[in-house]
Amino acid sequence: MAVTWKVNSMDRDITQDGKVDVVTTIHWTASETDSDGNSGSSYGSVGVTLGSSSFVAYKDITEADAIGWAKDALGSDEVAEIEANIASQIAEAKTPTIASGVSW
């Protein structure tokens, strides 16, 4: 299985440098569930600055566009760290190394 990235919301400036509805922040979720139902997830937000060559009219933005922009803004090292953390959450769910509760 692979980590699935989703966009929950995008903040945008109504006008910016003569453009309308310019995306400024992408709120994302990354998650994965293994075949046994163990899951891990991460949520975050990242600011994006799209140059004039990258600008896409808001109504034409696809989720794939936004995910690509978010991952680019995070950088490959941060994306890898997020995905590794999700894998660690799943591994911990499979074979827990910590527990909580009360003894009574």
C-alpha cells in the first residue's frame, strides 16, 4: 500500500498581483491503511507561492495540482519524513511498544 495524500482545504487571496483567487496555503492529510486495518496519518498546512508560470485559475485547479504544489513546498526530505512517520505509526499498531491505562 502507499500513502494517500488529500487536500482538505486551500486558503487564497481574492486578488494578488492582478490575479484572482491566488492559492496561498494548502491544508493536507496523508494517510495509509495496511491490509490488516492498521492505519497511520498526518495532517498539516504549507504556504505556497506560485510564480506566474505556475499560476492556474482557481476553478481549474485539480487535487493533483494542489498535492503536487504542497509536496513541492514541503520538499522531498519532509515528504519522505512524513511518509516514514506514517509507516512507523502502522508498525507500532501492529506490534505495540508502549501502552497506557490504569492497573485497577
